[in-house]
Amino acid sequence: MTKTDNQYDQVIVSCKEIFIKKTRDYGTAWRVLRTISIVDQIFIKAQRIRTIQEKKQQKVVDDISAEFKGILNYAIIGLIQLELPADAPEELEWPAASSLYDTYVERAKKLMQDKNHDYGEAWRSMSQESFVDLILMKLQRIRQILANEGKTIMSEGIDANYNDIVNYAVFAMILNPHFE
């Protein structure tokens, strides 16, 4: 296992811990969210990070890392929502939600590994600001796909954008100077 794989897994463990605790507290209330609502939740978090980066100050205690964790978890929720059938139950037991979470994290990690192979971990030379900008761009792409009734001519779909958002959030957390 590579250093990146280990770091990736560490980030996921901390994100999944939050996901599971919230699922146990609230159930799967997120099942009522439509794609645009999930996009808006991610947007709010990414925009907050960008504002903090630009102002170099913040008033709300939650740090940037907590926002990236929220972004990652909402992107996983988005992936789950895309593939669950319309008649799937609104309330999922937390073990089922946990299993779905793992499935989509594994797919995102495999994508990261494949891209790292081809790009040589170029992300390690990027800034945290770039990851926020890329996340915001991916959200704009999803909004445009939704405006096009889910159709694309030659571009990847909503799921590919969510997977990239997951990986950008992981990279931003790995490159956080407080990451261990």
C-alpha cells in the first residue's frame, strides 16, 4: 500500500466516522434530498472555505478541514442517491448506509489510483485554493447537466463529477498542514 493509499484511508476513516454518527443520530434524512439540493449543500461548504481563504479570517469555529469532510460526505450521499432506485426506502438502516458509503468510497479511491498512475500525483503540488476552485467548477458542471435534463453530448455525467469532488476533498485534507 502506498503512502497516498494510507493517507487516503486515514481521511476516509475520519469522514466515515462523522457519516455514521450522524446517520445513527438522524437516520438517513438525507434521502429526501434531490441532486440540486446536494449540490447546494456542497456549494455552501466550498464557498465558505473560499471566503475564509480570501478573507484570511473566520468567525464560525468549524475549521476548513471540517468543511472538506462535509463536502466529501455530501458527495458520497450524492453518489448513493443517484443509484438508489426511486422506490428504495427513504429510511435505510445504518449498516446498509455504511455499506453503500464503502462501495462509493472504493470506486472513488480506484479512480484516484488510476489518475495518480497517469498524472504522477500532480495534486501534491497544488494549493488548497485550487481544490476549492475545482470543486466549485464541478458543481457548476453538475448544475449544467441538470439544466440539460441529465444529458451530456460528450462529457462525463454527474457521478464522475461527484467522484472528482470526493478525491479533491481528500487531497485538500491530506495537504492540510495539520494532517497527521
